[in-house]
Amino acid sequence: MTDVQHAAYETGRRIEDELIQTLREAGLSQNRVLAVIGLSKGSFHYRRKPRPRTVAPVPHAARPHPARLTGIEREQIAESLKKSVASVAETFYEDLDGGRYVASLSSYHRIARQESIPMNATGSRRRRTGSERDTPTPVLTARAPGEVACWDISFLPGPFRGEHYALYAVIDLFSRKIVGWTVQERENELIAKGLIEGVITYPGRQVRTVHSDNGAAMTSKSMRKMLGKHHVDQSLIRPGVSNDNAQIESFFRTTKYGPTWPGAFDDIDHAVAWFGAFVEHYNDHHHHSSLAGFTPAQVYDGSWLHSAQQRQATLDAAYQANPHRYRKPPVVSPPPQQVTLNLAHKDGKTHTPPTLLELLAG
């Protein structure tokens, strides 16, 4: 505080004291006086009994804490993020599954922001119109792989403007695994019917519901007849509400906004080859955020449990090395044991999955 500022402060204090004294002499209580002049009790107290000044104050951000990451640990995380071509969450789970646990996922995100490492952006949501709200909301629940299949058609850009290839993709609602796909020259109801029939009749699957939007290929007579023949229910989204088929829409976004997306394809063979490799990586190696970081294939075949045990061993070792960094021992979260579409409990909360220990005990 400069001499001028100190002089102004003392002048204000003197005027304030005189005003308080005048009002007290007029018969007002101290609390009433403070309310009248707009001064809090805390400020009134500390102006008369100031705290002792710290000779060399240390900013809060610079104060040491036993749980704080060391410089070497921060460098390890930053180096891992910079080397990775995947998202922050994907990098974290790759390190965790590789036995290289340094810090939590939130620490990865924080260091990515501080180091200006690019992160995945999220899109905005479109407001629903009145007519959309009047249409019944589809409600689906999957408690095991293969029960509910969601599908849609997207378009892949070709080498010339206006040239596109139709991408048909079918995703398992429970595990997010891509269980069927094809790339064709155009959208066609017979191609769609053949793809879906192959998915629902695949050995070992017991698909009870197929969910899609209201496109011509989805609502065709041949599609309805085929689903009825196999005793499979057909579920359709509300018009214009992409959130009603959120899992497949999210997959298409992951496809087209990933680091390996080519932007355009030389021909349909190029599109088929690229997408085939992408589906293999997505099913077997993509650590899905909605599956507690496990891959769709692990959740589909149940092998996630073995991976979870390995993760827990890694977290246990990290806890033993630095117990002061945790309020309680870290526990691996399992994937949801029930996946819903447009369904929540009466309290507004979605299904809470059991813990890993509960699943192992069962």
C-alpha cells in the first residue's frame, strides 16, 4: 500500500468511526449500526483487531501438499499425452492397462489443459420442437450383450464433390460393440434388411429389439416383415431427435472426428478397407468412457473382469507407494450392468452399477 493509499484508508477509517460513534450515541445497537452503514461484523472486528501480517506470504497454488504430483510425474503424464494420438481419457486407460499408473484421469485432463495439449471437443445440442415432444419417447433397456441393436446409415465422402458412400453400422446397446456393418454405393432397403437379418440371426445372439431412425430403409415393409418373422421388436426414434439413438450417433462422431479420419476416400474399396480397420480398433482397443474405460469387445464377451483385476492390482500398488494422496484406497469402477435409452428412475438418477468387489463376490 502506497503512502497516498494509506492516508486515504486512514481518512475513511476516521470518518467511519465517527459515524458509528454518532449512531451509537443516538441509541442504536452495534449490530443495527453495522446494518445501516453496510459493514459486516467480520470487517468491523478485523479493522480494530487486525491479523498479524505475514512477512513473506506464499501463494496458495505454490504451497506444498503431500498429495501434489512431483515434477517428474507431471513430465511423465505430459510426455504420455504428447506421444498419444488418442484422447486424454484413452491415453489414461492405455497407461493404466499397461501398469503405468501415475495419477487420476482428472489429473491427466488438468495437465493437458495446462500444457495446451489438444482435447476432444463436445458438440452442442439442438432444441427440440413442439411436434417432436408430442411423439412418444422410445424407452429401451439392455441387461446383457446382444439384447438390443441400434443402427443407422451415415455417408462417407468420396473423391469428388457430391459423391458419397453409404455406411451401414449396427451397434450393440449394452457393450457398444459394432456387430454389423457394410459400405455400399447407396442407401437401399434390401441391403439394410440383409444386414439386420444377419445381425439378429448370428449364432449365440438373442436380439429382442432393433432400434433405428425413421429413414426409408428403416421403415420399409420388407424390414418390418423380416423383423416380425424373427419375432424382433422394431423401435423408432422421434422425428429429428438424434439423442433417441445416441449410441450410434456417438459412434459416427468418434469415427469422423478421430485422428485417423482421412477426410475423403479414393473409392469404395478404400472406404471399406479403412472402416474395417477402424471397427477392429474400436471394438478391441478403444477404451470407451461409458464403459468405465473398458473396450466394447471386453464388455461383450465378459473379459473385462480379468482386465479389471489387473487394473485393481496396479491401483493397489500405487496406493501402497503413496497412501497420503488418497482419501481412501482407489477401486476400479465396473461397466454398467444395465444400459438404458431415455430411461431414468423416479429420482432422476440412472442405474448405479455394482462395485468390482460385489461382482467378484457374486
